[in-house]
Amino acid sequence: MPNGAAPLEDLVIRDAEPEDFGRITEIYGHHVLHGLASFEERAPEIAELTTRWQHVRERGLPYLVAEIDGRVEGFAYAGAYRPRPAYRFTVEDTIYIAPDVVGKGAGRALLSELIKRCTALGYRQMVAVIGDSANVASIGLHARLGFRVAGTLQSAGFKLGRWVDSVIMQRGLGDGDGNFPERDPGREK
């Protein structure tokens, strides 16, 4: 674990439920208002985040929470990378952790499970679009789980009084592009 942190013994990764969205809204709102990982500038309300969750679930994609001692401390989900049909084998991950839990293993557990589930669903690539090239925690987490930097969009956003880069990272899932897919998850919905 980073910084000598002890592993979280009471960590549970599970599917998000409607009652989790108060806490999810709180975690995400913190990152929107105080960080550069999200390029949103106004923290969405619980109803908006619940609607987003429903869209993810309608596509059959995973939306997970990390629960520690019975409290949601992070969330992660996979969404369509782009809407055009040729992108149907590629998903984009999103992950946010409560600030006081960063570096303790919840992010790694969430992203690992997200990779596992998306692979089982037949997806072949996972992309991370990371706000801020100085976001070493997220870049490092993704790199430890097999993502490589595919590029950096310089000054792609302007937030909190400064220009912010977007780092694009990518990881193959399953056989990646090593062969043609047997399943077509984008057309099975």
C-alpha cells in the first residue's frame, strides 16, 4: 500500500444501489468543487447522478461502490467510450474515492473489479480520461493495473483559475485486439 498504509480489512466492493447516491453525491461533489479530476464545475444533485447511474445500468455496464465499515467511500463505473458503433468494444472508466481514503486500496479494488467485469462482458479496451497531468494518484493507479499513457491533451480544460490537461490512458481487456470478438456487447443490448 502507498505511504505504508495498512490494507483495508473491511473493504467490500459491490454494485451501487439507489440508497448509495447520497454518499456518492457527496464524494463526487467534493472532487468537482475542489479538484481537477472532473471537468464539471458545478456539483450535480443526487437526482442527476442517479439518472447517470440508471443509464450505465441500462447498458448492462457495472457501477460499483467501495464500502468500508458499512460506509460508501468510493465508486467506479464503466461507460461507453464514444457513441459511434465502431467504438462498441471500448469502455471508459470513472473512479472517485473519498479524500480521506485515497491511497488505502479502495481505488485499486474498485478498478480491478471494474476491469474484471468489463472483460467478462466481452469488452476489449478500457480508456481512462484523467483530468490534470499532475494527478499522480490516478495516473499511478491506472499504470499499476496495466494502463499505458496513450497521450496528453494539453490545456484541454480551464478550471479553478488554470489550464488543465487531460491524460488519456488505455488498457486491453481479455484478448484486446489479438483476435476478433466472439461476442458483441455493444449490439446485445
